[in-house]
Amino acid sequence: MQNGIEPVSLIPFRRRLSRAPVAALDHARILASSGGLGWQGVHLEIAANRGWNVDDLMLDGHFVAINIGDQEMRFEALVDGAWIAARMPPGTFWINPEGVPFSVRSDTFNRWAGAVIDGKFLDSVLGRHYELRGGFAIVDDLVSHLMRALVIELENGGRTGSMVARHLIHTFVATVALRLGVPAAELPAKGGLTAHQLQLLLMWLKTDLARPITVAAMAEHVRLSPAHFSREFKRTTGNTPWGYVLQLRLEQACKLLDSGDAIGDIAAECGFGDQAHLCRVFKHKMGISPSAYARDSRRRSASMTPSPTISPPLSPSTNCS
């Protein structure tokens, strides 16, 4: 509680595909927030909430959350297309690296502290690019002590002063990176992905659009860390990795609709969860339903009018941002 007014969450959650901001913690009680303290590089919140059900969210920054309650946190998380049960004993961490989407669902009461570490700030502290390893129920006593020190400073309203907060933040960020992260691969000399990297990635993606495709797998294919890959992919193509995959899937769906394939079969072949998922995404991106597109395609064929396609950016020189 600050000046008698309970703060609202400032954690920058976004939709994975649209990148639109989401107030994912509007139901939570935010007990304290560093938003007004002038902290650089890290935003910290202490919160309590019962239940959390979110789908396909991501953050502009690394998210490090610690269970500061006295009860085990229990929830389900979507990992590689399957829901798994996760448990976090008191004092353990959840790390969600920058640019990596996540989905979780829970109906239990939780008390936690969450820090968003700016990726560029972390890199500046270490002097090179680091990527954090994601996971649940991570145990690290040193990181725990440092984050709890920041929590105490926040609970006290930052009374110790900016110098102590600055040193705590730098030590916390460096320790998180060195103990729970790895140095990332170096960027190409001029930034972005090379034409060869992009072509290899496109060939790999098109071999099987039906399989689950993760940002981590795409990054590994071109030997970059997920967050680094996401930034450089956007720099190169003007699109996010997930937006690019979605374009490929929609392009293939259009071709199969032109061929007269059944919508349910198309959904499976193009990597959508089911027919309803395909219809929802198709209508959102194309402005019409797959069945309406198929009817228009038949009319176009009858009149010998070429059908439109979706063309994802393929050239490294294309930048739509």
C-alpha cells in the first residue's frame, strides 16, 4: 500500500501474436511495486492472488518470480504443447526468459514476488549478451537471498536509498545471469540474421508445419539463444518468429483450401490445434472464415481468376518495423 492507494501491476505482459499489452494481474492484490522508486533495469512487485489462468503471454524482459509464501505453489504449465503439473516450494523460482511465450493455469492462493529484468540492462551489467534458462521450482540460495533483500527494500519503501538499491540490483542481476543463465552466441557482424540462416530456417519450417514449433527450436536451428534470436529475427524480417510461422501456416491453409481439402484435415496438416483454432485464427487474420474463403476460391476457379496468397517476408533486406 503506497500513500493509502493500492498499486496496480506494471508488469508488461503482452499477447504472443499481436504484442498487445495485457493486464494479466488485474485481479491480483499488488502489495508493493517499485514503479515509483526510480529503480533502473529491474521492476519488482510483491503480490498475492488466488488463481491465474493466462494463455500465450510473453514479456519485454526476463521474468524471475519467487514463492515468498509459506505454502507450496501448485499450477499447470503448457510445455511443448502439453499441460504439465508444476509445484514450487517456498523460496524456489520460476524463470521465464525474455521473448518466450507461456501459458499457466492455477486455482490456488499464492504469495510471490516477481522481478522483470530488462534484457539490455542485463547485457550491459555483464558486458555481453546472456540468456536465462527457463524453468519452474529452481533452487538457488544466493539468488534467493539477493532477491529477498530487494523485497525487503521494497517493503520498506526504498528507505535505505538509491545507492544501496542500485548496488543490490546490479549484484542481483549479475548473479542471476551467471548462475541461472549462459552467454549467448555472438550476433552476425551487422546484426540480424544472415540470408543463409534465414533460408535454412525456412526450409526446416516448411518440412513439417504440422509438428509443434517452438521459438527455442527455431533459435537452436540457427545457433542463437531464444531471446537473441527473437530480436534479430524481428530486425531482419519485420515480423516475430511466431508471426512468421503463423503466416506460413495460413499460406499453406489457403493453398489446401484452394485444392478443396476438408477444413478439419487442413487444421491438422498446418499445425493448428483443431478446426476451431484454425477458424478463429483464419477469421482474425484474413477477415473471412475458411469456409467462406473456400467458396470464394471455387468461384475464382470457375472464372479463372487467380487466388490470393499470403507471402511471408523471406529476404533479410525486408524490414517492416
